[in-house]
Amino acid sequence: MLHMDQVTEVLIYILSTVGALLPIVNPFSTAPLVVSITADLTAAERTEQIRRACVYMFFILAAFLAAGGIIMSFFGISIPGLRIAGGLVISFIGFRMLFPEQQTMSAPEKAEAMTKHDISFTPLAMPSLAGPGSIAVVIGMSTTAQQSTHVIGRHILIAVGIAITALLCFLVLRAATKLAQFLGANGINAVARIMGFLLICIGVQFVINGVLDIAQSLNPS
């Protein structure tokens, strides 16, 4: 039976996973895409596409969670290197959200998505939900968890955090039509900019942690 301190630690670990992933996944920015490319679908068909996209998102991120250490070892990537690279990618995505220059999808990509019968895997699951930023974060969490004495337990908690994030994405995207009507274009842009700022902060912190790791390895004392 878990003690209160252990329960608190588990909850903090899960919530920190959700807190790190949710601004990067950012289902609010995907809501307008869902509205536009599912305009010809019924409410039931739209919900099914969103459900499948969130399931795909979970399995994509879970696969990178399981294979994170293998990928790092195969390519000889250090944890500080991953943190710095991941931080730069996340910051870049954040800057694009904070200072948008153009739509996330080009006109040909959007036209192709609207003609596809199944849009759950692409473009919804990948790259809209499970993109390079969220994949980098999950791989970083995987390698950090491997340094713990409870490797399997940490990975399970991260997977639970990914599942909760996927569930939140489903709830937001299922209400995409009403959400888009309620927030309007300006409201969605405002939410995207807030999420973008949070991403920049997360990315910068990743870079700082990576630089500190390098500094500590060069000067152990």
C-alpha cells in the first residue's frame, strides 16, 4: 500500500508529464483544423476521427517513450545534447505560435486533408498532436527515467501522463466546433499565443538544464 508521500510523488510525476506535454500538443491550435477538414462529416464521424487520432497520438508517443533509450544509444546522443536540441525545437515551435506568420498547413496540404476519408493519423495525430516537440520531450523523459532506481515505474507514470494528455485532447477536439464558435478567430489566436509563450519558457529551461549538465560534467567538484 502506498504512503501519502508516495501518492503525492506519483501525482506530481504524472501531472508534470501532462504539464510538459499539453502546451506542446496544444489541442486548442488544432481545433480550427478539425473544424475545417471535417466540415463534410457528421458529428458521429467527426468524433470517431478525433478518437482515433488521440489513440494514435498515445501509441506514437508511447513508442518513443519505450524506445527512447535505444534511440539515444544507437545514435550516440547524450542527455544534455537531447535537452538542448529538444529545447531549441520546442522554443522554435513556441516562437511560431507566439508570432505566427502563416497557417500551420499550406493550401495544398489542407486541400488534400479535406479530400481524405480518414484524417485521424495524418494530419491530426501526426504532426498536429504528436509532433517533433512532443516526441523530443517524451524521449527526454524516457532517458531521465532510466537514471532512476524505479525505471519501469517511472515509464508507467509517464505513459499514464501521456494517456491523460490524449484524453484532454479528445475532450477539447470533440468540442472543437462549439469551441471555435465560442472563442472565435481572435480567441483561438490568443490561446495559441499563450501556449506559444509557455513553450518558449519550457524550451529555454530545457536548454538551461542541458548547459548545466555539461558544466557539471566538466567540473564535477
